[in-house]
Amino acid sequence: MGNGRPCSGYASEYFKDGITNGAEWYVVMGGMQDYNYIHSNCLELTIEMSCVKFPAESKLKTYWDAHKVSLLTFMSQVHTGVKGVIRNDLGAGIGRATVSVSGIRHNIHSADDGDYWRLVVPGTYTITISAPGYISATNSVVVSSGLATELNFVLKQVGQPSLAPATVSSLQPTTTTVSSLQPAATQVLFPVETQLTTQETEFSQQSSVLLPTSSAVPSSSTEIKSTVKIQVPSQVPSVDSTVHYSQHNYQQMTSFLQEQASKCPSITKLASIGTSRGGKPIYSLEMTENPGLMQRKPHVGLVGSLQGTDIVGKELLLKLIEYLCNAYQQKEASITKLVQTTVLHIVPAVDVDGNEKAAEGDCSGTLDPKDDLSRSFYYNLTQKEQSSLPKNIAEFLQSAADEPQEVKLVKKWMKNNSFALVADFSGGEMVARYPMSIHMTESDAVKDSVTSDDGLFKELALSFSKTHPTMHLGHGCNESSAGFTDGIVNGAQWKELHYTMQDYAYLTLDIPQLSFFISCCKYPPATELENIWEANREPLLAFVGKAHQAVQGVLHTLDHRPLNSTTVIIKGSKSAIVLKQNGANLYRLLSKGKYKITAHALGYSSVTKEVTINDGLKADIMFNLHEKPRFTHHKYAAMEAFLRDVSSKCPSITRLYSIGQTVQYRDIWVMEISDNPGVHEAGEPEFSYVGGLHGNEVVGKEMLLLMIQHLCLSYGKDDLVTRLVNTTRIHIMPVLNLDGYELASEGDCSSNKGRNNARDVDINSNFPGLYDTRRKMHEAETNAMMKWIQKYPFVLSASLHGGSLVANFPFDVHPQGRALPNPTPDDDIFRYLATTYANSHPSMHYGKPLCPGPSVGEEFSKGITNGAAWRSSGGGMKDYIYQNTNCLEIGIHMGCCKFPYAQELEHHWKEHKDPLFFFVFQVHRGVKGFVYDDTGSPIPNAVISVKERDHDVTTAKDGDFWRILTPGAYQITASAPGREKVTLDAQVHPNEPATQVKFTLRKKNLVFGLPAAVMVGISALVTIVLVLVVVGLWRLARYRKQLQVRRNGYIMDYEQERSINSFNSKALLNNEYSDDTDDDEEDIILENVRR
């Protein structure tokens, strides 16, 4: 629209900046926008939204995406210009008053309640208000960009005297001098009723409130100065410096407050928030150093006597004022610090009229509901909740004018002071009550009666009750009752009360407020006041000190211009809090713990900070948001220029490198983002994103370019980005199939044009497959990819695709080639990783992409699927990476349209920015560590095994390893050739960084290349064999010795053997034998018988 040439069918038609005066274009008689301008306060525009009056249904989403932001932005303009309320001097709104702006010949009128809104562009204006029967009033105002400047008017009736009668209790006329206007409440100090001689005294009171304006407005505070002439006593009764514990009626309370303000002028400022229905001023005493000035301190409101019959809170707060004043004058360290760092606004009594009717000793203080201010803070409920209200409470819905005057004043007081913390004090029980006081069913901030700040409320309540001598016991005032655990209670779980002040403060103003019931008697005897003060002094101071337990910061652009309209999301461990900021300053109480705080502003990229809140301490942060990028498609040359530009802007954290070239010789670029680019840092995991495996699926490419830019611009400003870059080596390849992309066409959502590379090969089917039976010829892109993933020790990766909305994981192929599940040994881990991405996406986890065409009914449980179960396809990159590297990779299909129009890219970025970002963090899950030898040197290529998981990883060159695992207990084993295995137990915790383990592998003791134990075994075996051989030989020798050598029946003894052996055979043959016996009897041969 902004280019001014909307419709090709009307080539000659041109509208500068896309706008035109209606009559200048063509004349329309009886037009609605003309009627509204002439006959009402409304300014109406006619917006021509399309060149086609009845477009095809398929185009509606395109129109919605094109006009959505413009519609919302236009609607927000209703909050610009000037607004305010026109009242008479009695505080009643004046309806149908005429609002005239000098120089603009068009008047508007106030609504029935006196409120008006006048849209004007930034500038200086003179505004005049007139109404029948009233004297006209004129003021000048400076209108800035941003939210409307508030300018209120009080008109005097014609014939009204300039001064009221001399009764000092009546409302006095005010003369207002406006130097420059900001939304503020004019507060007037009124005198007390007295019979003493009076003199005329002039009080000057300044009130200033921070206005959320643009940077064009000076940052110095501006004020409304009011000079009020009133009647006051010539003498104020002196108050004895000795502590007196007595009840104060209204006159005594007023004198007491004036005396304390006079006694400690450097830290006090007495003012009135308005007058009661009985004409009595309702006093507020501000206590801080340099009161009345805009200071970046937490503001704490303390309120007493919301019920007229309840005075115990009033007396406690009066005593607190005296105590703080005395302690500050005595330079007591803790009180001095409190007064220096905190702004206290103390309203001792709200129902000042009711106080005068109360009677000492009336402990129950029963009130008619219509007189109970503590239950008259009306606010809007949902229609469902309204229908269930009791009749006596629902009566207020008939007219907003039924709200008591005192309540209106307190509401205005709360709104104007931007309180960080509020408390009201009452009697009738002994307990600390916190919101909510009703059960709610339709609120984002409240579930039943439990708020998003339940942890904070309990902590605040306990800060009081635990310090109180008896409240923490939980007995309350009825010993027979069940009591209150730790002396605190959720309001609705005690007794349901509609429209309490604490509920109004929380739901309407986002102010945490608690109600402290500090005495069983609402109007105790004066003799009990000392005990009540002593019991509640320290709890009260402890509670006020909690106002500093907060996150404090500012929200600026990169060039330090304040952002005045932002949304801040505070995420803790159990809940999330959403704040609508109408100013550049942030101050929010939080319970102790760790938080992620994200700031959003229209037209700017969000920024997240991490803070830790400690007991009673502030965490200071600064948000610097950069403008959102331009959303456009990048051809090869534009992409290369974009990457070089980012690299030149962030040289300390980026490195642009090429992993090779495509078939058509285009460089395949990768952007490395790390705090030490170009270096693998020991212990730091490496992550990769890969886009454009299919050239016509371009959403992934553009998302990765935007992510590169976001990491560059947010580093050092966004805590999460900074931490991620400092602890991770990130490699981002926007597109692999560059040649195919050059062939694809914008707006082509479903065809395959550009899907394959220049040789018409599907790169995502060109990797070595699980079940390939023959060798493939790999494409240039495939070869470059395989070398890249082998070069770097990637731990986790994701490839980005289009055509559906789902996260899929290996294996992508089934051995039967059918669409059936084929899980990996790490199926649970892959499901966890895919679910992490799907759950971070606003709609992926629903599992219903609803993509037009044959797959319109396709569904995926939880938005994830096993690749083979979806569509079996071999040669995929995910399968190859899982089988051949340490890396786990999933595929992310970014949307139904493969090549959407450029104006749709912003929508995709909003949906995928957080999932892409937080998926990188998953590289830090599981187990990590180092493997060293016994000298402390790293062992590369050591094998890391997980018991009962058939998939190992290896260590990198520095001996570091990473193994992504789901939460649970594991046995991790490290092994390396020539070294002893070591097994350690490791516990992986959910949502915690990886558990670190360290392995030291000792050398195995080898002898001749064999382990010592084996060598001992062999040596023992050899020894046994040798012993057996020796024993055998000995036995054999022994056997031979004993062997009878039988020769003709005799045995040769040793001598015979020797004689035989001493001769040769010839000599033996020559020997003659002679028989020495005398007879010729045949010799008897004796044979040895072997036994």
C-alpha cells in the first residue's frame, strides 16, 4: 500500500504514500466517514484492502498476513493525542462539555462521565473547555508521540464565589498554574476543623508522575504546581516527644501528621489524596529522602482503616511514622538506609468519617456491606463471573457512580504512584492474607484462586508472619478453629470476598498487595497499643524491605531511545508473568529464584535476559531491542552479500567459510558463530543447521539467514544469545542445493521445480544408504557435505525442509522399502529432540499440518514422526550422519508452502524463531567429558559406550566427547586400544546442563605385546610342561636303570657292563671262556623274578 500504486489494472492511478483525501479521489455523497466526522466525536478512515473485491478463498491468508499488523497498529492509535476528565468543583463529571483545540475547526464533546479523548498529532496545543452554566477553562499542552497526554479540567459554576465561606472544613478553590502537563493527580493539603483563631497560610505542593512518552520528550521530570490558599490554625497543639500510646481521633491524627511533617521536613511530605464523603481530607504522608521528586526507588503504599470501625491499622501506621522520623534523626543505620532507598506512602486512615463513629472496645466492628470500603474496590469481571455474584454485591454493576468517593480516591492514588508493593492493615484476626480473595475461572493470571505470583505472595506473607511473635503459629483468634499454616492464607481459601482492595490492585494495576490482620480486636483499648506496636514493628519493616527484592531495568532501542509500549514476559520455574509496560522503566517484585525475562515491542526483535533474584536484593538489567529485519527472499548473490555484511558487523564472533562448490561452481557458504571462531575449544560442543537440501524448499534458508543476523545483533545484549554463543560452536549452512534454488519460483508451494540439483539428482537420496547393494556416484554437493561432517565433531544437527509441518528423525528408510517404523538404538533420544522443537512451535505439536492437497488429512502424533514410518526413502543425510559420525540429526519441515511469498516470511519467523533458538541448547543435554591417559594427555578417538545402547561415539582431538541422553541413570564406558576400560555411573537430570564425567585410562601391562596376565598364564603353562618333561625323562632313565637286560638268562651287573664296555667287540670275541667249577654239571640259571 505504501508504494502508492496498488492495482495493475489502473496503471495511471497513484496515491502518494498510499493515502488520499476521499473527494480528491472521487466524490461520494452521503458517505459514512463524513457523517461520523460531522455528527460525532469519531474520526473514521476508509481502507481499501485489495484490488479484488471478492478474492478467491485461497488468497485470504495472504491478505490477512499483509493487513494483520496494519490493522492492529491502526487500532492502537486510539490511545494517542489528549485525554482527560472534565469535572465540576464538587468532583462530578460534566457530560457534553465542548472540547475546542485552537487552530482546528472541529470540536468534540465529553462523554456522560466527563471523560474525553481528542486525537491530535504530536505538537503544542491550546485546549478550551466550555459547558453551559460553567466558566470556560483554557490550558496549553504538549502532546508527544506515544500514549495520550492526560489533561484534566475543573470548571467553576457561573456565579460561584472565588473563596468558600470561612469554615475551614469546606473544600477550598484552587488556582492551577500549568507549566507543562503530565498525567498527574493534583493533591491538596486541607486543614482540620478547629475553634482556634486562624491565619491564612499558603501551602505549595508539587506532584510529578512519570509519563510513558517517546524519546522526543525531555527525560527530566515535569510537574504540575498547584498553589492553594486555605485556612489553618494559628497554633498547632504540641506533641510531647515522649512516646504516648493513645487513640487518635481525626483532629488529633491530623495534628500528629502535621507535627511529624514539620519535625522531619527533609524526609516527609504531607498531602491529601482528596476528601471523604463527609468533607474530610484523606491524608497521605510520603517518607523518603528528597520527597516529592521523581526517583528510581521502589514505592510502597501502606494503608489503614479501610473499615471505619477498624482503627488498629491507623494507630500502627501513625506509630510507624513517628518511629521512622525519630530513628532517621538519630541516624539509625537500618532506618536511614530504608528511607534513603524506599519511598513510603502512608495513608493512616481511608474511612475517616467512619472512624469518628467507632467506639473503643468494639472488637467485632460489624459494618453494613454498603459502608465497608474494604470490599468496594470494583473492577471488571467476566460475564460468567458476574452472573454468579450475590445480589448485594452485584448492585454496583448498575452504575459506576455507586462506588464510594474514598475508594475512587484510593484507586487514583494507587495508579498515580506506580507502587511496587502495597499493604493494608486491619484487626479482627491474626493472619496475613494474600490474593486472590475470590475463585476465578476465566483469567490467564489466576487459576481458581491461585495467581501467577503465588510464590511471591507467600514469600511476602511469610516475611511478616515469620517475624511476628505469634502470627506464625497459625492459631488465629479462634483457638478451636483449624488455624492458618504459618500464619498465612490465600484469601478465597479462607473466606470468599468480592472486590477487595488487594484483588483490585493485582488484577487491574498489577500491584502485589497483602492484607495483614494484626489484632483480634478492631478497636482495642489504648493500653494494648504498645503491645501491638512492639509485635508488629519488625514484621512491618521486614515486609517493607521486600520491596527491594525485584528486577529493575530499562527498555531501550539499540541507539538508547526509550521504548514506551512493551510487553515483558517473566518466566520462572513454575509460572510465567505477563506485564504490559507503559513506560521505559521496569520494576517488578519477584520471589527468590532464577528467571528468564523477555521484552517484546512492536517492530522490534525480542530480547531475553536471565536474572537471579536473591533475598531482599534487586537485579539490574537493561534491554536494548533492535528493529526487526526486512523480510525478503535472497538469491545467491544477495545471500552472499548478506552473509559478508553480517560477518563484517560481528567479526569477533563470526567466520564465513566455504565447504566446496556445487555442480555449477557456486560456493556452499557456512557461517560459524562462536566466541572464538575458527577454533575448536576443548569441551565446547559443535552444532550445525543445514538448509536447502531441496532447492525449492526455501523457508529454512531464510530462517537461518534471519537467525544469523539475530545472533549477531543480540550478542552481548541478550543474555541467552550471549550464553549460547559463548558455550557453543554453531555452524549454519543456509542452503546446500544452491543450483536448485536458482530454478525455483516464489509462490510455488507444491511443485518439484528446483527440488533437485543441476544434474537433476535429489541430494537427500544421494548419501550412502543403509541397505544399498551397489555403490552410488555422489554429487559434488554430497561429497562436500560428507567431508564437512567428518571434519568437525558435530554433536547435534537439524536439516530444514518444507512441504509439511513436522519434525522427523531416523531411520528414514525401512528394509522392505515400505512406510513402516524403523527406529534407531537412540529412538527415545530422537523423539525427545523432535518433541523439543515441536513443543516450542505454536502449532507443530498439534500434529495436524492441514497442508492443501492429497496430504490434507495427514496427522502426526505430537507433531513428530519416524522418517521411515512417514515415507521410506533411502540415501538420506540423517541416516548417513547417524551411522558414520557422533552427530544426531533430525529433519524439520517448516511449513506447508515450499516457496511462500516474501510477505509470509515474517509469520514463519515469529513461529520458528524460538524453536530454532532453543533447539540449539539441546546440544548441552546428556553427558559430556574428557578421556585422558594416566599422564593427563587427552586420548583422541577413544570409544564412549552407553550400557544397553548399540551406538557408540568417539572423542575429538582434545579427548572431549558429548553424548546426548534423555534424563535417567547410565553406565558410561570409555575404551581405547592398549588401555584398560573404565566404566562410570552418570545421572542425567531433566532441564539441566550435561553431566560431566572424566575418564583416565591406564596402559595395559604388556609382555611381548601381550597382557601381563596372559603372559603369566603362558609362563605357568610352559613351566608345567617343562616340569612334566623333566619328570618324564627322569622316570624313563630310572626305568632304564632298573631294566633287566636279558641276555641268555643272566643279568649283567655294573662291573660286567663296565668290562664289556671297556673292550671292543673284537676283543670280546677273542676272550676265552673258562669254567671254574670242577664238574661238568650244567649250570643252574637263576632268574630274577619281577615282583
